[in-house]
Amino acid sequence: MSQARPVKRYRFESEMSESSTIFALSSGAGMAGIAVIRVSGPEAFAAARKLSGALPEPRFAARRIFRDPLSQDVLDDGILLLFPEPKSFTGEDVAELHVHGSLAVIRAVLAALGGMAGLRPAEPGEFTRRAFRHERIDLVAAEGIGDLIQARTERQRKLALHHALGGASQVIEGWRRDLIGILGRVEAAVDFADEADVARQTVEDVRERLDDLTRRMRRALAEADRASAIREGLKIVLAGPPNVGKSSLLNVLARRDAAIVSAIPGTTRDVIEVAMEFSGVPVILTDTAGLRSASEDEIERIGMARTGRELAGADIVVWVSAPESPQGPPHDLDSETLWIENKSDLGDGTGSTGAAYRISAKTGAGMAEFFAALEEPVLQLAAQTESATLIRTRHKQVATSCVENLLRATTHSTDELELMAEALRAAACDMGRLTGRIDIEDVLDSIFREFCIGK
């Protein structure tokens, strides 16, 4: 009994929270020409009436004088818009107040709303959460809205917009429909599992459909890493021997003094990261400790170990050498690797054997050619990711589990329909976790469609 009480209390508090009317500033903070204050919930229209005196027709912008309900002081001269449920962003009654964007006006209107019974300030993300609760959007689209708000580059904007507008959700919904149809076919045949012809025909019918669904999901998983890199930033790691000018190169690329530059070998002991945009693609430029065969300095050894970990997680490695340190990159690097020789202003002009480009971070010599060479793999990795379906670690983990369950289902023979159905149910549960929707009615509809008319 003692374990059940916290669950009951949580549900009660959650229901109270969902039934309240919330409000918040929906446009950016700070002074602006216009500010948008959004109110959502059962008391939204009543609150708008208290402020404006009269409500306009739904979805028609109307000029209104907003007054404090208690003092009747004029708060602002603005625009009022109403969106009745269920056809609003949240699926509830929504009122939008478009007021002048001064901090004083915003504070006054928010204070007036906060003084009304049944209204409270919205929690972070609560408008989008209510849209999800009322099935206006699914979880993938909700995540896309969050990514769109945080987008810094053009490619991030396009990728996030594809998700926010439901493009990725449509692909996943296609997977879900196919999976539900397969599951329904198997579930309907379970009762006839002792009839060999029925079981054999069922397995033959669904196996090809399972293979096709698995192929499509695997293609999406194959592009997930590239898409995730666009969302979070491609990782470009500068690596090489000590004192070859990696930190100087980082500062040139970042266009600021992000790393300490010194003639003393081993100056860089830790990983230094700079977020930037390269040809419209977000990248994380990483400077690392120099690598050499041995060191008696314990801190330097720790720094080299961290360099190894950064190389393992790199999308692109820029290996930097110098005339006095001509060694090339390790042979076991899995990432796209570009070998350049720095300090061309100090060399004899011959260059290191194997280095693709000779540059000078100090004078700028050869930098234009190096930029062009680095741009090519960056754009290749970013290519065709704007319509990717799976872009988050969560997406990849859940989709991978789903594919594993689909493959498990294909291993069962005609006399194991129950086990096949169990694996498919696990895959359907994974699919539901992906979008945030698990509906048993879909399975029931698919099952009963297998029955003849009159049954």
C-alpha cells in the first residue's frame, strides 16, 4: 500500500496541471516591435475577454485595448487572436495577445494574467507538451520544434523544420502502418496455428513484407550518424606531433585566440573545442595534445590519451605535421583524414612526403587551398541529411531495437507463430516509443479486417 500512494498523488497532480490554463511570452525576450503572449487552456477565452472586453471571431485578428481587470488601467493597444480547440497549436482554446514589445508592457500584461483565478505561468516546453498530449504533434515533431528553436545554421534549420513540420513523422507512420498490418496478419493466424496451410501461407505473406520494412529502417539508420552530426556539429579534430602549430591553425580557423600558442612543445595539454560554421555546416573544431611515442610527463601522457579518444570519435581528422616533425597520421584512423604540413614559411620548400597541402598558419600561405580541400569532406558528410528521419541518439537506439525485433521475428518458422507475434509486438512497442504513441486499437482494427463480412 505504501508503494501505491506516491503513484496516485503524482497522477492527481498531473491531472490538475493539465486542466489549468497557462500563459507565457511566446516571442523572444527583450525589447522588440511586437511581443506575442500566448494563453492556452479552458479559461483562455475568458481571460482574453477580461482584458479586452469583447472577443473577435476565431482566427480573425482584431485591434483591442487591453485593460487591467481590477484597476481598469489601460495596459496597451494591441491585437487579439483566438484559436478554438481542437484546431489550435496545443489542441486547447488558445488566445494570442500581440502587444508592443517593451519590457514594461510585457510585465504589465503578464501580471494581469497572473492575477486571474485558474491561470498560471507555463512551465518550459509546456505548450508543446500539451500539443503532444492532445495529439496535435507526435514526439518526433515536438523534438523538431525544440531543434528549430536552437538552430544556428541553415542546414540545422532545414533539418529541424523537416521534423517540426512532420516530414520525419510521415516516414515513421508509414513504417508503423506496415508493421501493424504484418502484426495483425500474424495475430489473426495464431488461432489457426495447428493448420499447416494457414501457418505456411501467413509466414510466406509476411516474410517479404518484413524484409522490405527492415531494409527501409536500416537505410534510415545508416544516415542517422551523418544527420546527428548536422544537428550537433561535425567533429573536426586537429592532431599531430607536438609543436607543429595545431593551436595556431585552430586560432586561424576560429578567427580568434581560442588556444594558447607557444614555442614550447606540449603547451596544449587538454582538449580545446570551438563551435563554428563551415560552409553552412555546424562543426566542432577540436585542438588536441601533440602525439609522440613516449613522454615522462604524466600530464602530457594523460593529454595524449585524450587525443586518442578524440580521434576515435572524429568525423574528420586534420593531421598536422611540420618540416621538423614530418611523421604522418596513424594507419588505423577510421575517419576521413586530411594531412597537411604547417610552417611552410620555415621549410626548404620540399615538404613532407605524403602531406597533401603545405600551409603556413602564420603567414596564411596555402590556406585557401586547404580550406577548399577541407570543405569537400564537410559537404559530403552533410549531403542529403536535410530530410533524414532519425537524427537523435534516442531515435537511433529505439529504431535499432525495433530492427532487432523484426529480424528476430523472421527467424521463426511456421510452427512458431506465437513467438513471431511476440517479436512483432516488441517491435510495435519500439515504434510507439519512437513517436510517443502506442495504440492497441490499430492492432485490433488490423486483426478484424482479416475476418469475413458477417462474422
